[in-house]
Amino acid sequence: MDLEIGSTIGDYQVTGVLGAGGMGKVYKVRNVISDRVEAMKVLLPDLVAMPELADRFLREIKVLAMLNHPNIAQLHTAVRANNQLLMVMEFVEGETLDHRLRQGPLPLPQALDCIAQALSALDFAHTHGVVHRDIKPANMMLTPSGVVKVMDFGIAKATADNKLTMTGTTMGSVYYMSPEQIQGVATLDGRADLYSIGVTLYELVTGKRPFDGESQYSIMAAHLEKSPVPPITLDPQLPQALNDAILMAVAKDPNARFQTAAAFRNALAGVAAAIQAPIAPAAAAAAAPVPAPAVAAAPSPRAVAAPSKSKRWVWMTLGGMAAAAAIVAAIEFAPWKPTHAAVPAPPPATAQVQPSPAPSETATAPSPAPQDSAPAAVPTPAAPTAAPQQSTAVKPPARSSANVPTPATPTPRQQPVEPAAAQPAPQPSAPQPQPQQIAPPAAPAGPSRAEILQAREHFAKLQVRAGAIRDSLGNLKRTMQSQGMALNAKFTQPEGLMETYLRSAEQALNQSDLPAAKEYGDKAERQIEVLEKLLNL
């Protein structure tokens, strides 16, 4: 049936043509009763007479009726008109990823998000026994709100796979076909879709397809025989974990790929978490010393007032200490100052007259100099012959000069005299470096962002391998349970250890504890290797 724009079929008016596939054509229609805009699919006119295709179209309608998922274009209803089936579906506004790729590769976070949504749709479809068979960017619609809708389930690849030139195969599909589709395997499973979506992801992040050629035959031969250039070779900025996940998805052998869409999606979730991981608290603290002075400068009014008070207190304290030191020094050397004043006079008699007040001075300050001055000053007023005593009175200064470094008692009191001499030198700059000591930059020495990203990429690789193990063990468990048996401890024990160590490694990564994350990651990898050997992965 070939409809004209403006024509009406049943309760639907044709308003435009949305596209055409290998089997059908899609029109934009409006329901004249509800006034809702929808999409209508019909078989191409030259295929209507083929009963096997009509039956296939009917089965597809019934299958899509079960696929109620936010990332799958929904089937609204199916009607017959002019003895022909019509499929009325959700109208998805936006652009295909194929159209978006004309602008170049997608930003990595957006590409991962788009593929994750598509894998969610495929996981739902595969669990309901539906294999898309024609996954490619042209069959994925990206809405303005960022939602991906997978389109054309089972239409474009509805014919037998061993006749690749038959209607139902398009040039675009050849670039994304799995090797088993090319080989004409009769029973395809969901791993064929995972190959196609791996090729799609390859193109989204690099802007190039893994295989190209001048003819369909050369492209199909490349799918069967050649290994793709690693994506990281085309774009060295890509994470290594993403490179490994893509290469695993496009493996020639279906058993070497991700076994489920959920496993593929979990692996990409690990990559997305690694590239979007925030800087760890330790790394953030290491990068914080620069703004720290600005934070300290915020309360500047109070900070300015505080140093002035502290300086005033320091100078008052130093002044008091200097005064006390001066008094101590005066008391300490008082007994000898009168004698030194009398010494300049040549006649010794004048010096004799001066010792008379010495007893009163020694009486007023007996404690500072009881060791030297007291014995020499007491006999001075009593003896009439002052000449010999004058000689003894003159000797104590020599003895005191020799004794200055000897006594231990005056040492702490004489030391403050030196700060008094240094007091006039204004050195208030010493307290100024103290604000810098509040946040020393040497304390927070955490891992760098590059180290964290490298650790997360390694953890993502482990999750990829662990996902494949979970899938294989799940299949093995179901098989054993159907036979009334359970898994042997040689499987369950390393599986439990693997999960425990992976959780511990993830927790350590979230806390930026890279040594612990590496330790648990290595332990998990050893258990993964044991399970891979047991499962022949």
C-alpha cells in the first residue's frame, strides 16, 4: 500500500513520510478522533503478495505488543485496511544517531548514555525472546530530552539471513552485522545484537566504523576475517576500559562477547563512573592550599585588629622585662658602683670615705650579693686603718669580674638584659608568618586525579570480566537447577570471594584509598582468574 500525503485510511490522516526500510514504509499520521500524532508502518506494495512476509509482520505486531519499555518505540495498535495490516506506533520526535554522527563523534558521556539506554531496551527485548537483528545508528532515535528509542524491531531483517542480497538487507546494515548473521546461522540470539551495538558504540566514540570497504562483500569479509583497529588507537583519549569493552563486544566468537545486554551495560556503567568520578577528598585538599589564604582574608577586619593588640602586648611585656632586668642589674652590681666612683681619685683616702654607706646598701639588698660584698664591707667602719682595708675593698671588683660567669643564680636574671638591648630593633615581622602555618600544604598529600582515574579504569576492567563470569554462572546455575542439582563449592566459593573483594575495592575507591583498592582488586582478580579457568572463558 502506497499512501499519499493528505489521504485518509481508517481513522488516520497521512501528514508525511518518515522513512522506508527493507520491508515497509513509515508514515506520519494523525488520528482524526483523538488528534494524536502517530507513526504508521505498512508493508511495501511489492511485498504484499508474499504470505511469509505478511505472517512475519503479524508475528512482529504481537511481539511488539509485549515490549512496553521506555527505550522502545511503543506499539499503539494494529488495524486492517483494504485487506492489509497496518501497525500504528508511537511517533518519536528527534533525530537518529546516524544523522547526529554527521556532525562528528559524540561526547564520550553522551555516547555512553545513549548506548546504555539502547542496551536497557535490548535487555528487556531479549528476556522476552525478541532479537532485533538490525541494530544500527539509523534505528536509534534521540529525542530532544536525551531519551533514546530503539526502532524497527524485526522488520528490516525479517528475511532469511543466508540471502544477504535479498530485500530486507540495506547497505547500512552490512556495516553492523554480526559474523553469525553473515554466515547465515539459522538460530540467532541476543549476542548478535550485542555485536551490532558494539560496532555502533565504536562509531559513536571514534566517528569511524571498524570495517569499511568498496563493496558489501569486502565489508562482510572483514567482519569474518579481520580484527578491528582498537578504538584507543584512533582516539588515545579514550579510557582503556572502554576500549577493552568495545573489543570484547565485537569479538568474532559469540562466546567471547558479553553474554547479555545487562553485562555490557554494567561494564559501560563502570567506565562512565570512572570518567565522571569527582576529585577525591584527599586530592581536593591537596589542591586547596591556593584558595586557603583567600578564606583567611575574609575576616580581615578582625584579623587586622588582632595583630595590633598582640604587638602592643608584646612591647608592653618586653618593656616590663627590660625594666625588671635593669632593676636586677642595678641591684646586682650596686655594691661595686660606689667603689668604682671613688677609684678615679688618685688618693686612696677619698675612696675610704665612700665605703661608709656600703653597709646600709648591703643591708637594703643583702640577697643579691651576700657571697662577695658582705665580708669586705662589714669591717670597713670599725677598723681605723683603712689603707689595708682599702686594698681589700678594691680587690672585690676584680673578683666580681671573674665571678660574673661563675654563679648559676644570676644567670637567668642577667639574660633578659640582652633583649633590652635588642628592644629598639623593630622586628614585628616575626608574627606575620603565623597565618601561613594555620594550613600547611604538606599535610594533605592524597592521590592525584590521574591515579584515581587509572585505578577506576582497572576496576572497570575487572567488572567487565566479572560480568561475563556472572552470566556464565547464572546459565550454569539454571541448568543445574533444572536437573535438581546445585553448583559445586569450587564455583560458589571463588564467586563469593570475588564479589566480596570487588565490593571492598569499590568502597576503597570511593574513599580514595588507592592502596586498599589495589589490594582488594588484586585479590578479586585472582578469584576471577580461577573462575575464568573453570568456565573456560
